[in-house]
Amino acid sequence: MLERNLKKEERCKKLIEECKSYFIERAYQLENQFYSAFYVQCAESTAADGYEVFLETPMEHNYFRENLAKLDETAMMRFYKLAAIHHTIRMVRRRKKEMLWGNIKEGLFEVYDLTENEKEMVDILQRCAFLYQTGFQELFIKTTARYIFGHKVLSAFSFAFIGNFWYNSYSSFMGSFVGYVPFRVRMERAMGE
């Protein structure tokens, strides 16, 4: 049993690192310096989140760790894509005056190589976040469970865990993204390109 768990954990570490490298490489190819930095940091932050929720938080009702056995390359890629979608939508929603959704959305689509169905999912989530803000978190939690692991029903504990995870993920991501270079300065640099 211990050996099987170690193999799952080693596979998880490998998937986290492979996905991180893949998305960072794609993010560096964006011409817009702000979007490139945003998505590089997003991939780095998502890797840290992945280690935390899949491997380092063996608490009861940890939805992600409970599904470690189902984790494969597709599920890990989707975890990274959802983090980028979530962080992009939340950031633009907070900074509508400085950010144009259509512009950064193209960067998101390019870096994360979204399929047509995934692009449609992004548009639905974005509209919900911008027009019906109170329903966004619930929709995003349900989307997370369905998109990553195929779950249509969540326990109250799993629902709460996923919601708390995304809240903390965005907070730590933005803290690291603007920790050394303020948002305004990053935007000004990108506009000067």
C-alpha cells in the first residue's frame, strides 16, 4: 500500500512539473510582456498549489487528494487550465478599467491551447462572473469537479474545500504577481512596448 501511494505521488510530481514547464514555455512566447509575465506566474503558482493540495495537505475532505488515484495527464492539464481561467477572470473583473477582457482572453487561449469547448466554457464563466457575480463561485466549483474528475455531485465538504482552495489560490497568486512589481507598473511597462 505504501509503495502504491509513493508511485502515485511520484507520478503526481512528474505531472505537476511537466505541465508547469509546458505552460511556462508557451507563456514566454506571448508578445505582450504583461500577459507573458501573468501566465508565467500563473503556471508557477499553480504548480505550488498542485503540490499543496495533491501531496502536502493530507487532511480530511481534501477533494484533490481524495482523487489522486484518478489524476492523469489530462486531469493535471485541466487543473492548470482552470487555475489560469479562474485567475484571469477574477483579475479582469477587479480591474475592468485597466484590462480589456478580449485582449487577455486571446493570451489565455494561446498559452493554454484551449479547445472550442473549453473556449465556450471560459465565455460562460466570464459572463457569469461579470454579470452575475454571486453565482460565479458556485459555478466555478461545480465546473472544477466536473471538468477535472468528471464528478457531477459534490458533498458539502468537497464543495467548501474547492471554494476555499480557489479563493486562497487567487490570493496567493496575486500576492506573488504584484509582490515586487506593482500591477500599475507592470501595465505601464506593457503599454510602453
